[in-house]
Amino acid sequence: MGDNVNLASRLEGINKYYDTRVIMSEDFYNQLKEKYKFAIRLLDKITVK
């Protein structure tokens, strides 16, 4: 499978671990406009393989 599919799968597992509804990568976060960042909080820093 491609890198994007692998990352999505890993993020889904992490989402279940933290019992969250939405989780995003740092790259995705960095693409957001400032006006959308007000309701986002850092959960943890992890490395995905």
C-alpha cells in the first residue's frame, strides 16, 4: 500500500488509543489557516513508521 494509506491507518489506530474523533498529522496542521487552529490541541508527539 502507499505511504498515505499507511499513515491514515496508523492515525486511525492512534485515534482509537486517545479516544478522539479527529486526529491529524503535523503536516496537515501546518496547512491549516490560522482561523481554524483555535479549537485544536496537541495530544502528543509520536513517530509513525
